Amino acid sequence: MSKTFRPWDVDQVWLLPPSIQDLVPSGHVAHFVRDTVRTGLDLSAIMDVYDEERGFPPYHPGMMVGLLLYAYSQGVYSSRKIARAARSDWILRR
């Protein structure tokens, strides 16, 4: 059986705000990065490595690649700065 990942649904509906897309203004580079990762990149080489069933589910590779590409597009290359920014309202402050 293949490895399962933590849930990642960018179209998830929230109580407030109604959609995660409402947090990010239209035309923002984050939408471009998300769409590129979801439709333009072949992540099968990364996905095929995950075959271990034990342990807590890892984050989805698409989400991690998207986060990395967005951080790089904003000039942030330090993994610690990326982790700090991911825990804050980084996109809304840009």
C-alpha cells in the first residue's frame, strides 16, 4: 500500500472566510505558483519515493514545492525564514 499524506485541499471551504482563495487577492503571484504546481509540474518522481506506511503522514509534496517556489519568488531562501513565514500571514503582508 502506498504512503498517505496529510490532507491538502486548496479548494477547502472554511466557515470564515468562505474560501481560502478569499485570503489571497486575485492576480497575486501565489495563485500562479499554485496553478503551476497543480497542473504544470510532474511530481511523480517525488510521489513515487513515498511508500512507507509507518509514522505520521507527511505534508503533500505539491504543497511543499509550492511553498518553496513561492518563497523563492519572494527572495526568501533560508529554510528557517520560510518556516517562520509559513506560520504567519505572510501572503497578506506582501
